[in-house]
Amino acid sequence: MTFGQKKEEYNQKESEKKVAEYLKGTEIIEGEDSSSDYYYKQGRQIKDIVLEHIKKLSELSLQELKEGYWKSKPVKIGDGVVITETYFPDLREAFCNGVDFLYGLITPTLEEDNKKTLKKFYIQEEKDLDKIFDDYKKKDGDPNDWIDEKLKFKQNLFIEINIHLDMIDYFKGDDDSIHE
């Protein structure tokens, strides 16, 4: 098994874990037509969750996607001064992880042909990323440059997922939950 295949298998398992954690405590009742007709005890559909996640990714992308950092701030306490440190997370990694989660979230709900098309794009993106990652390792490049490259690929994947969802009218239906 190649490094790329191992990484793909690992990423798929991680995405499935994230989906399971996200849906933890939610009882799933199977619908009649297809896997996209799962209903949740709270009256939510997978489509609602997907839309909510796309909204969160959109809000995240409105922020500056930059490296995580620590900020030190002196705070006066009585006669002394204490330095407090706050960590601001790497929003680039958060966005990349969110796109992988979205991919893992929608893939099981798609029909087989649509699933294959999107998976083919995802696999090609991962192969390209593996090649770039190997180049960075050989050059002892700056890890931040690698994350910036990864971010570009994940932004493209996010665009592809949204185009794909639009092409198949993912959010249209008779379920009264999401309409245009």
C-alpha cells in the first residue's frame, strides 16, 4: 500500500469518525427512498446538517486564514503583573479539516455515479497534495508553505463539492426542510 493510499484510508476513517462524533447521540431512522432520506429524531435531515456545515465553512472563510499563534498580554493583579497567553488556532487547518468533514458527510448520501465522480476528484487532489508534500519534505521547506498549498487544494475541493451539489439539486426536494 502506497503512502497516498494509506493517507486516503486514514483521511476517510478520520472523516467517518468526525461524522460519527458530530451525529453522536442522534438516533437515525431510515427513510424509504435512499440513503439521503435519513431523518433525525430532532426532525433534521442530513441535508440540513450539510447546509449548516457549509455555512460554518463559509463563515470560517470570511476570516483571515492564517497560521495559529500565541498572544501574550500583561495583566495587572494587585501590585504584580502576570503574563497571560492566548492561543489563536490555525484557521487554515480548520478550513481544510472542515472540507474533509464535508466530503465525508455528503459522500454516503450520494447516488453511486455521483459518489464515484466526486471521489475521483478527491483522490486526484490527494495525489497532487502527496506529491507537493514529498517535494516539501525533500527541500526541508517551511511547513507554513505546505499548509498554504494544502489550503488551495481544499478550497478547490470545496468549490467542486458545491458545484457538484448544485448539479444534482442536492437541496431540492419534497421534504419541506430546504428550498430555494
